[in-house]
Amino acid sequence: MAFLRADHVSIDFPLYHSDSRSLKKTVFAAASGRVGKDTKQRLVVQALRDVTFELGSGDRLGLIGSNGAGKTTLLRALAGIYEPGAGSVHINGALSALLDPGQGMNPDLTGRENIRLRGLFNGMNKSAIAQLEEDIAQFAELPQFLDLPVRIYSSGMMMRLGFAMATAIKPEILLMDEWILAGDAAFMGKAKLRLDSMVRGAEILVLSTHSAEIILQWCNRVIWMDQGRVRADGHPADVLKGYLPPDQYAVAMASVKALA
């Protein structure tokens, strides 16, 4: 049975002042009260602070909060991309993280070569990799580009291939950032059907999004992230009522009722 637990997770990002981008980060973090010092007395942005929750089979968790609240950092910590500076993440079950359209792809390899590498990474045999390649090629609809280096792909082409690769292998635990919910209308028409099937098949879902309607449709629990901390954790309608302005909350609830 799938299981996921974040146990008092904290993550700091050291700040370096060698360029203007780092300086902007410092100013932003200072304004939001998230600058601190680590054990080596380095200036850091406190990206996550003491985040704790537990998910089991059937849980559908939505992450909400303003830009910079810590949602994507939390997803990356759950995916094993970031290692917590304090606390720990415990996972039982096959995990897939849909966090970046180009995630796990080598830009100097062709699309087809990247597909084969993904299959090898997941322990597939030659026959299974061939089936994976055919499935992704048909879904992504990039026949003339699959044998060209990924680095020449447009952002839309990268999104198509990334989506097809990310959704071709069905996980027990699914982590999603909202990039996957965007794209051209023609592609997303069929992509939504594939994504819905994947979400229904996963035992656990963790989704970061700014869309209240998606949260209300897909999730049975919501965590509101604010300045790297958990501000609220509970039923979607209850948490969204505190998070959204009254008029936006009313529109979101009406939209979901209309679809019911």
C-alpha cells in the first residue's frame, strides 16, 4: 500500500551576492521575513519550515499559496530532488513527479533516445521499451522531430514530449506541478483524458496549482503554504474559503456545482 510522510521538513537555500539575481532574491526574502542563517553562518532563504503531513492510499492533496510560498520546493523535496536540511521524507510506492516539461531529458540526445533512456531507468526490458516508445511517439505527435536533438525543440514540442513521457508509466504516487495543466487546446483535449486516467489510477496525488476549480474537482485535502510554512490543512472547501477572496470563492464553488 502506498504511503508518503513529510516529517518536520525544512530547507534552506544559501544566498550568494556575486550577481544581481542573488541580490534580488535577498531583497525579496528580507521583505517576506524569510532570511536567516544556517549553522555555518551563511545567509539563507528559509524555503520550507517544519512541514509535516502524512498521506495514505486514496488521498488527493492540493497545495495552494502565492508565488514563492514553497509549493514547488515541497514537491521537489517529496520527489527527492532537494534533500531536507532538517526533517525527513518517507515514501513507500512507485513515484512519478511531473514537475518540469524537460525533467530527466538530455537535450543533446534525440527524443527517441530520451524515451529509451526513460525505459531503461524504469527497469524495462527491450520489448517493454519498444511499446513505451510507440505509445509516446503516437501520443506526442512529433514524428518528424523524434530523431532530432531535444535542444532544438520549441517549448510547445518539449511540453508534448515531456507530458507523453511523464504519463506513459503509471505510478502509485503522483506529484504534479501545474505546468502539466497548460498547453495548446488541440493537444490538451486528449491530454486531459490521459491525465484523468493517470490521476484516477494513482493511489496518492499531490498537486500544486493556483486553480481553485481543479482543487475542488480533484482533491480531498488541501494544504495552504505561506512563506514556507503550513498555514492551513484541511478539507478543500474550508481551506479555500480562508485563502480566496469571497467573490472568487463563490465563483469556484459555483463552477464545481455546475459540473456535478
